[in-house]
Amino acid sequence: MHTITIEMNRIIQLQKFILEDATDVFSRYALGLEYVKEEDFLEAEKCFQYLIVNHPTYIGTYYQFGKLLQREGKEDEAKNIFKKGMRLTNLSDTKTYSELQNALTNLELGIDE
């Protein structure tokens, strides 16, 4: 019970940050991660989708959103998100590109990480 209270407090606090500053990209990303922890996948998807549409250069979103979609069994959507992130990071961020590429390859091979 105590853990649930802490998690909900984080969600409430992040929602407040976003209400105070709608351009707070990190808080929205962190909110999506908190929803994943709580297994509220619909709300997590909303956060990640918002970031991809409104802040497409926030690269971490692609890995987390792809993994969420994969977890939900939406493999084709996950592949598309990984590939989109790879296109954005191809020359600018080799570490993230490599992480996305590994996630995509593992998904295509049916390997669970």
C-alpha cells in the first residue's frame, strides 16, 4: 500500500509540473515511465505519443515507446517506432542508435530482453 502511495504521488507531482509548464518535456517523459511502472499502458502511450508528435527530437522516447508497444504485443508499431528513432539518431547519437537497433533486431528475432 505504501509503494502505491509513493508512485501515485510521483504521478500527481509530474502532472502538476506539466500543468505549470506544458513545454516541460522531461516531466512528460518521466510521467510516461511512471505510468509504465503502474501498468497504465494507455496513459503511458498518450505521453509517449505526445512527445513523438510535439517533441520528435526527444530521442529517449523512441526506445521507451517501442518497448511499451512490444510489451503490449503491438510488434509492427514497435518496429516502426524503433526505425523512426534510428533515422533521427543515425548520425547524431550513435549510442542511442545502437540501442534502438538492438531492440529492433531482438524484436524481429523474437528475443526477449
